[in-house]
Amino acid sequence: MTESNFLCACMLRLSILVGLLSVVVTIIYYTPIPDFEASKQNCDRECHELDWPLICRYKIVLETQKIQNNCQKCSSNNQTECQHDIYCDRFSEKIITANRQVPGPSIRVCENDIMVIDIVNRIPGHSVSVHWRGQWQKETPVMDGAPMVTQCPILPHTTFQYKFRAAQAGTHWWQILSGDELSDRVYGSFIVKQSKRREPHASIYDYDEIPHVLLVEYTTISQNGINEMRINGVESNTSITVQSNSKYRFRTINTGGVSQCPIEIKVHKHHLTVIAIDGHAIEPKPVDVIQVEPGETLDFILTTIKNQGIYDMTVTSEGHCKDSNHTHTLYIHYNSTLYNTISDTDNLAKPAEYGERHLSITSLDSLPYELSAVELKNTIYLGFSSIKYQLGEGSWSLPNFNNMTMVLPSAPLLLQQPEDVIVCNAENVPLKCRSSITSCECTHIIDLPLGSATELVIFDTEHTLFKTDRSHSFYLHGHSFYVVGQKSKAFVKSADHAKKLDSDSHLVHRKLDRSVLKNTVVVPAAGVSVVRFIADNPGYWLFRSEKTSEWSSGLSLIFRVSNPSGSFPQVPEDFPKCGNFIGPEFFLA
């Protein structure tokens, strides 16, 4: 190489380096610099992909609130502390509130914001944890909020701080997990928004605001166990003001509650467009009736094509709750007039049956290659039922998966697996259970190799025993899954029976073309549902019934997803540990 050629090469490299540096400097110059010294309590804002994530600080105080039966909001002289008329006609003298609200405070942040949330437990005699539904917690599995699985419950009069990244955008909600009725009463919406460039459907709606979040709950109002439907904590009918020729994004959350009622939503003389389910975008689907199962979230667009009038948006209970006639009406009020109220109703077209609804929804993306095979090597058959026992004049039931009733361990599995835990699964049946015809009580753990393509075949054997007609909803922590098959009235008797039907291609048809991605799956009465997911999130992840009285009594199990070395993400050294009682040496012989 001559000297001139050498100089030319050096100049070329120098010019490339200068060009790269100028690009980097330009990006840094136009990127907003975050205030690392400050954090915000309200992170609800318009989201931009180039913005730095905010540190969003919240404080949620859980406490009991005294009430009166004469329709006073609370016994405190300071009536401003109570925000909803939800306390009227209740038979209980106390309720559980979050920041003295029911439901609890709503959280609205942007994708990848850092959440720092202090949970203050002031509930006497109750230990709780908080689960952030829809957040996979890939970076922070200890923040999943599953009691005795990922953390110790928060003891009364103590504070626990959750810190995690809101990495999964969409409509979600947070809920208390305590193993009793508290889980059915304390919750709030958790909305993680995206920038317009990242939101797949940003171009097809105009408004996405707080009044358009519909958190549906059921609450007991009498000693007879009668339930009523409330939306955003309000029993009475409410109004939503809209502008003509606009498109509004509604975010619906069906908390299920004790009743576990499916709901239907329809708007008089309007068509709706479903755009997301369980926080995952789908191909827009025009419908006349919206169906939301217990535990599900569903986003839809209301197009205001009228010029004037007031139109009914009705939310009604369906499925096994249809005879209860629970209905809540929201009045869609056009801002152009106060009159011309329309009260008549049309016979709107009904959608597909509940057991087949998810198969009519199309995802934006195809199934991952690992999940697109006709058969998966790692297929797990899970039959659920209840074994009933007599207790005096009454009875009680012990729910189970494959005759194994879940017993949570004495210490959180993710922190350190206790030595005395009796682990059970299909390949490891404890000796005490082998000769028993009843349900086996043990810590039901199923191992999934990291990255394995997994199929769950979940079926209802309860119908053949006790003739129940209620569908069941199940929720998976730490992952989302593709619903690839559902069938009503399959009448499967056992796991062996399901395997035989499946091998003969008589169990359920799999839909492997752009199946919907969810975190809650519905199993119809006497039916079967099939879901697939890639176990790519190391940790211990709870799979449970949506009904608190069922999962806390044993209708749950744990998936242990581990690296080949058996390791999990490192637990912070200062992470709170459970205390323990003094052992046998303390007691006198």
C-alpha cells in the first residue's frame, strides 16, 4: 500500500467515525433527560417511545372501614373520606378498602415505567399480597405477589414495597391475594399505555380516557347472599358524555368476584369493535354484543355515529348468572342535546357460544414456530373436580387437579424451597396417596424445562359427578398463552380418558392459525380447553382457578420453570423473609 492510499484509508475511517459520533450526539441532544432525583405519583400522560421511563410511586393502604346500615357512607364524622355509596344496605359492619376506596385506586402509566408501590397492610389479623395481573415479571419474579410461592404474605401493620417494570402494555388490573374473600373485594385497574407508534390500533380511535374504564364487580348486599353488579364502585346508573363522529376506546375488566359471572355489553343502535383481550391486541372485530368472562379484560371501540340523543349501554350477567338478572345501564349521552331520549331496544345479533368465542378471535401475529406443530411433546392433561365430604348436616368440598389438592408450602418456594415440602405430580405420587381413593393434599409442582413448548389440556370432570353448569376460568402467572382449542360438553372422565380421546382425535380440534393470546382461559361446563405457551420465564408460577374459594382450597398448581442448572433469577439479599416459630426444643418433653 502506497503512502497516499494509506492516508486515504485513514481519512475514510476518520470520516465514518465522525459521522457516527454526530448521529449519537444528535440522538442524545433530542432525547429528553429524565429527572433521576424525582419520582411521580401520577404517571398518566401521553406516551412517547423516545421518552425516558418515569419512576412511578404509589402508596396503597389496606384497612377495615366501619359502616352503618342506614345508608351512611361511614361511621367517621369526616364524610369526605368515603368516595362511593357502596356501603348502603350491606349486612357486614366492616369492609376492606384500599386508600378508603372500593374499588381501589386506578393506576395508569406508560410502557416500561418503573413501578414503586408501597402496600401498607392495616387489616387486623389478615396477611395479604398483591398480584399485578398481566405483568410477566421476567426481570423480577419475586414481585409477582403469589403468597408462599414468590413472597411471604404482608403481615398486619407492616409495609411491603413492590418494584418492577411495567413491561406488558394493555388493560390489566391488580388484586389482593389472601386465600379468602379479600381477594374478591380489593382490586383496581392497572392500565399500561403505549406510544401511538407502538400501539397497533392507535389510528382507529380518538379517545382513551379514565371515564372509559369499566371495572365490573359483584358485591354481597344481604345476609341471603344476594349479589349485585357495580361498575367502578357505583350501583346506580351513570352517564358518559360523548361527541358525535368520534371513536372511544373502552377498557372493560370483569373481576368476577364471588359469583364469577360472565357479562355481556351492548349499546343501543351502535356497533362495537373489539380490539384487545387480556392486554393483547387482536384483529379488529365488529360485533353487536361484547362478552367478557370472569378475570378477563377486553378493549372495544364505540363509534359515535349519531348526532343527538341518549343511548343505553347495558352490562348484563350471563352464563350461569343469567337468571339473576343483574343489569347495569350506562347512558351514552351525546353532548349536542339534552333531549330526544331513545328507550326502545332492538334484537341485536348474538355472537358465538361462550365455549367457542375465543376461536372466532384472530391474533395479529401467527403462532410461534415452536407451538405450531400438530402435536407437542410436552402435553399436560389437567382434569379438575371436587371431592365432597359430609360435615354434620352440611358438606364441604376439596377441589383438585388430577386428584391432587394443592397445599401451599410453609415458606416461599422462590426464596428457598423448604425441606419438609411434600412435592407431588403425575410422576411423583406420595406414598400416603397411593392407596387412597380421595384427593391427595400436597404441593403440586410440575417441572417445565426453560424454553420448552408446552400444551395444557384442561377439562371439567365435575359435571359428571355433581351436574354443575358453571364454566370455570383459570389464570396463569408469569406467562400468556395461546388458546388453540375449546369444546363444550366433552364429558371427559379422567386424564387417561382425555389422552385416549385425544389420541383418537375425538377430544378437541386445535386451531393453529393466529390463535388469540391470553392469560385467562375459560373451560365450559363439562368441556375442555387447550392452551399453548413457551415456558421462557424462569421461576415458580401459579396456575389457579379464578374463584378464590376454589384456588385457596386446592384448585391450583405451580409450574417450576428452571434453567438446565436448576437455577432461578437471583433474589435480592435484602428481600423480606418469613419468620418461623420456635421448634420442638422449646417445648417440655
